[in-house]
Amino acid sequence: MPQTGRAVKRRLRRRFWVEAALAMLSAFLVLLTISWKDWVEIVFRVDPDHHSGTLEWVVVLTFVVGTIVCSALARREWLRSPAVSEAV
């Protein structure tokens, strides 16, 4: 006996995808900075903290805040998007 059901899709705006991508990027940069502390100095060829580690902690905290904010905004956009049900 075939089952009929309804799949629920959401009509997400571009804003959701931008916020979700920024949240993932900032989370990746948090993990990168925690695991490879000198990447900022190597990539940008500067050493403003003279290997004290201060810059790395500022980067981690900044990206943690960015991850939380972008995730919250993406979640809000997800919840505000209209759900559209389609026959399967």
C-alpha cells in the first residue's frame, strides 16, 4: 500500500544562507586559530603581539562572538521563513 505524505520545505531568503555561511566560516576560523596559532602571522606577515598569543585570543574571541551572532540571526531567519508542504 503506497504511503502518501507531505514534505515540508521552507522558503529561505538569501539572508539565511549568508548568515549561515558566515557562522560556519567564523566557527572554522575559531577552530583554525585554536589548532594553529600562528596562521594569522603567517598569512598576513605581521607579528603585532611579538608571539605573546594576545592576538590569537582576540581573534578567537572575536570569531566566537561572530559565530554566536550569525547563528542566532540564521536561526531567527529560519523560524521566520514560511513552511510550504508538498505532496511526496
